[in-house]
Amino acid sequence: MIRATSPSRMVRATGFGMTEGGDVYLYRPTNVQEVKDILQMARETGRQVVLRGSGRSYGDANIARECLMLDISRMNQIYSINKQSAEVDCQAGVTIEQLWRSTLEDGFWPPIVSGTMAPTLAGALGMNIHGKNAYVAGPIGEHVTELDVVLPNGDVRTLKPENPLFHAVISSAGLLGVITRVRLKMKRIKSGDLRVLPLSVPDWAGQFKIFEDLEHDADYMVTWIDCFGRGKHAGRGVFHAAWYTQENEEFPSTLRPENQDLPDTILGFFPKSVVWRFLKPLNNRFGMRALNAAKHHASRLLGNGKQHPQGLVGFSFLLDYVPNWRNAYLPGGFIQYQSFVPKEHAPRVFAEQVRLQQEAKLESFLGVMKRHKPDPFLFSHGVDGYSLALDFKVTRKNREKLWQLAHAMNDLVVAAGGKFYLAKDSTLRPADFQATIGSENLARYFDLKAELDPESILTSSLAKRLGLDPREFSK
């Protein structure tokens, strides 16, 4: 057997934003026994283990220097699709893409999808991802009917929603156990198309009003925010609502995966694989200010208020339109900052966050707002309110100032009773997370950690940064 720390196992791993990284010893198990073996190896050698799916967490949640990295992606078998109960039973390394490609022709769609189809179900549940329908469907954990988890001592437990540990393992950022199998309730659909309504919005007040007007009607809602907009234009952007549709055919062509595929060219001839190279020279304040303004003005003139059909894949996975788009942020990478604020405070907090960005001349190049609802999970980011996701380019010159900006924005969120999302975090301080997750939930986490992982085998750079790894206390 290869030694746990054999040089042949060492690779460099980074978060998706490419701002944080470290050398790890990589293992890719193919079955539960191999997962147990890796955990046993860690216990015997005193090493810790960091869990990784597709590596789509933006910050440091799926990296940990000098640790064993347990990559679940090869455990990607779909066991069964129950057409009567609309449940899929599969290994946890199955990706969202595998899921929809395997079930679409039978009239099923994943109940929750992120902005990219790349995440594994293990990663999606560890972070409890949400989508553009979060205000009605909640996070993905609410649609799981059963899961298997391998605990750090090698025990395997099958959990259902009535088991208290169920709501802790889901959302715990991979710090309580290794999810290896998932049974997920799918959404029944009659068409692969949505009916989409785009609306140009002039300001913050308009944004929140449209969400309020449509939240009891639309199946999906999301809005883009131009973070360069000032004065009476502050908060301007483009809102999209979408509704499921129904076709009369028994097997409509829109349910065929090949008819949902995103095009690999622009205008039929320009390859998307090189688009990021053309975006890179524009990836600065001047270029992004111009692109955001152009997008806003185009939204007022082209298709505003006119419904049109769009495929589920095209509407759902905007982050997959341009391959390797994150390379446009090199060499420093980028961070995504997402805060969740109760509805009574969100208009003020989000407007102030953007004002602080403009004051610091560190405007987010992309702003996306969504509606949410509370949920019962341990490390929940759900609130009866809204989230604002922001992308920031990182450079050697702006890094310290950018972290100071993030901390100032955190203060606003904490004071408003908001929350944060660990899959997108790079900048939280321990006090920020502790204040928003609550002392009761934090105490329960440490009780479970002591019970299930007393040696603190499972860790991550995020866990060490936020004070969630008990080993750090003894150093």
C-alpha cells in the first residue's frame, strides 16, 4: 500500500477562485471500503483529511495544506431511477450534469441546481446549495430522502430526515462525515423549456418590488445588479422570472439532452473556449463599468417585458456558458462574496454594501440577487429575505484593501441578523461566522464533532480559519 504521504500522491489544489491553495496528498476512492481505508490511514499517521467534490467552492472550503484530500468524484454511479416516486438513488460523486442528463428524457429535473452543473451531490449537500427557486424550494437538502455517510471512525450510517444527524451532516461543509450515497427526490416536468420574462429595472426599489410582486407566482427568480450604478441609477439591472411549461407531445424534443446542450460557439463559428482570453483585457474597473452599462442599456431596448421560451439548461447554468471563464481573473484570481439578509433590512444593507465598494473603488464586476426562505439545517444560510452575490478581482495591490472591504460589509450583515454561505466564503472572521450561525448551533456542532470525529480527522482551511477545527485549539 502506498504511504499516506508518498510524494507520488502530492498535487497542488486551489479553491475555484484560485486565490487560496496548498499541496495535498490526493486520493480518489471508488467505493465505500476505499473511503474507510483513507480515513483509517489518516488515523494511523496522524494526518487530517479534507473532502473535495468537483472543487467548485470558491474559497478554502475544499483545500487544507499537507492533508490527505479525499476526492469523491470517481464514486459516480447512478443505481436506480424510480419513476413512480421520482427518486434517484446514486453515489454521491454524481454531478448535477450527470443527474439531469440521466433523467431528463423520463421527465425529471433536479429540484435544486446551482449556477453551474459541475458540482457533485456530495459537495452540493455538504454546502447545501440553493438555486434561483430557493424562495419556494429551499436548499437541496430539503429534497433528500436518504443518504449514507461514512464517519471518521469508519462506521457507515444511513440517515433520513427524521434522524437529527441528517440536518447536521447536510450543510456541515464536510466536517462531520463523508457522504457516499444519496437518494434525491426529483422535480417532475412536462417540457424542457421554461417561459422566461426579462425586465429592465431602474433602481433598488424597483428590484425589491418585482421580487415581491412575483414571489407567489414565478417558479424561478433572479436579478443581475450593476454595481457601478450611482445616485438614482443605484441598484439598476435586469430581472428574470421563469415558469415551467407543458407540451402536448408524449415525448417532447425539449426533453432530449442533446437539444438542451449549450452551444460551443458564438454566432455559430467563434469557439467559446477562447472567449475568456478576450474578456481578460476587459477585466478591470474601466472595462467592467462599460460592459455593465452596455448590458443595462441593452436590457431596456431588447426584449424588455417580452416573454420567451428558454431551455432549462440555458436558463439554469449561466456559469457554464463560457468555458474556463475564471481564467480571465488570472494571475490573482477572484473571490465571491455572498451575504443573506432578512427582507426588512436587505434594501438598506445591499445599497450600503455597493456604496462601500464604490467608495473604495473596488466595485464588484458581477452582482446577482436572489430570494430565500429559512431552513432547518445546522449551518444554514437561509433567511426570510435576499442574498447578494458579488465577484471581486484579486490583485497583489488590492488584496488587503479588498479584505478590509469584505469585513466592513460583514459588519453590516451581522448587525442586520444576516448569514453567510460557506461555499462562497474567503474572508469571514471567526466572530462573523459565530455571530450569524448562533451559539446554539455552534455548540451543537462541537458536540457532534467530539462525538463523531474526536480526533478531528476531517478539516479544511476554512475550518481552521473559522475556528471549527478543534485541533487548532491545542496548538
